[in-house]
Amino acid sequence: MNTVRSILFNTAFYANLIIRMIVLSPIYFFMPRKAAYAIPKAWAASSVWLMKVIVGTTFEIEGLENLPKGSYIFAPKHQSFWDTFALLPYLDDPAYILKRELMWIPLFGWYAKKQRMIPVDRGARGKVMVEVMKRTQEELKNGRQLIIYPEGTRRPPGAEPIYKYGIARMYRDLNIPVVPVAMHPGLFWPRRTFQRYPGHLKVRILPPLQPGMDPDTFFAKLIEETEKASDELLVETIANNPKLPVPPTATKRLAELDAQKIAAKAV
């Protein structure tokens, strides 16, 4: 039954995306940029609704009050395609730094260009990265939020974290708050499979890390606070969703956390 629901959802999800992009393009491209953001945000909300109705996956957000006014870096865990769109309706005017190849995709690339997303060649150095920082600063001057995934790429739930130091450099150079976000959408929308799973997902938005720290201190604090919240949510999510398939990375991490508890009690 779950396989059938997953196929139905995936079909509805991509049909919803393609049809909206085609039908609403004449409206989208003639609207002012920020006002036009309502169209992708509505698509994101409708996609979350489709997953709720077809698959049975729901979610809640803790800590919306932690989002600052104006510009900041939004720094979520990255496990799934879900976390690239589901939180869009809760952010005022977000901008992504994304692979330049995505800008070449018909319709999607045009939509991204309209919203002044910032393309980057992942292998770029020197002048190219200087230009990316210049573009980023221009967008932030307009009060926008920058979405950065600190680990750079999707990681399975419970996997050993591999944070990229680039976010520490951006924290130093941009001089704005960084908001860590912990969640485990990869348990419900796993990568590299069409299967989607029912259950309840929790997103935890943590208090912002304010500018002014030494980059190394900031980097260590970002990892510590995000991973602490991530571990707590992993235990809670799996306990509250007993029928959920648990990937090996999550099983291993749960065993490590249990061992840490036993060791702490023995001291």
C-alpha cells in the first residue's frame, strides 16, 4: 500500500510542479519580483498538503519566534528534497546559492533567475567567488534571507556530520545572524528512492547565532547546537513513529546515543 501511495504522490507532486510553472508563468513573469514569490510559496504549501493527504505525512515547526527580522543566514540540516521547499512559506524573501547548472533548466532556471538566486560553479575560485559574495551582499542589503546548507549536500538521518567551513567564512564576511535548523525529513522522504513514508515530522528552529564571534568559535558552536538538537529529534521522531523504516545510519546513531547515556550514568 505504501508503494502505491508513494507512486501516486510522486506523480501528483511533479504534475503539480510542472502544471503550475506552465500555467502561472504569464502571471509570474509580469509580477514584481517579491510579489511573484507568492507563486512558488503556494506551490511549496500545496506540495506539503499533497504529501499529507496522499502519504499521511504531517509536520510542525518549533521556534518560528527565533527568526530575526531582516537579513540572516538560514542554516538547516539537509537530508531530502523536502527541506529545499517545505519551509519557503515561513521565510519572508529567501535567496539560495545554487549550482549554476540548475539555472540552465527550462522554466525552473527562469523562475530562479526572476528571484535573483545566486548561481555558483562549485569548483570556482578567486574572482568567481568574489563575484558570488558581491551578489550575495547586494541581495542581503535588500533585507533578504540567505539559505545555506552547512553540510553542502544531502546526508542520511543519523549520519556523521560533515560541515563545510565555508559557512564560517560567510558568517565572518556578511556579519549577520545565522539560524541553525534541525530536522529529519530524510526519514519520510529518503534520498535515492521513490518511497515516501507516513508519520509526523518536527522542524526545530534554534536561536540565532549572533555576529561577532571568531569564525572558529562560531563554526564549533553551530555544529554543537545543531547536532545536539538533531540527536534529540532523531530519538523523538523514531519513538513517535514506530512503524517508520529506520536507515542504518540512524540505527547506528541511536546505538551511540544509548551507549553515551549508559556511560554517563556509570560515572
